[in-house]
Amino acid sequence: MREWVVIHKIEALYGEGRGMSIKGISRNTVRKYLRMEGAEVAEMLDNPPRRKVVDDCEEYIWHLFEEYPGLSAVKVRDRLPKK
């Protein structure tokens, strides 16, 4: 939810034409959000494009849980390929 506060603050300061700076926010971030439509920002915040560490091993993890039902998360992590 913090992202919405920042986005609204950016839009308010820009829209009012005060030319004020917002400390602690990258210029590129400000430009990116000012170029985006409101719906586009909402979609991005609702569905962030993140990859999880286990994305590449998901099938293998499910196999481990099926094969060894009592396997702990630590043991699963130990069996994952090292990157």
C-alpha cells in the first residue's frame, strides 16, 4: 500500500505545478509513474512482475512432498540445486 501513497504524492505535487522535489525517490521512478495511466499503475501494483527463487524447481518440490510427505522445508531446501 506504501506504493500508492508515493504515487499519489508524486501526482499531486506534479499536477499542482509546484515543481517541488520529493526526497528519497529516484527521478526515474517519478518519470515512470507520471508517464503511466492510473489503470496501468493499479495493474502493476496488483500483479508485480516478480520471480520467485523456487519458480524453476516447483515441479521438483511438489515431487518431493508427494514422495516424502513428512519432509520439512529445510530438507526440501537442502535438496534443491545450488545456484
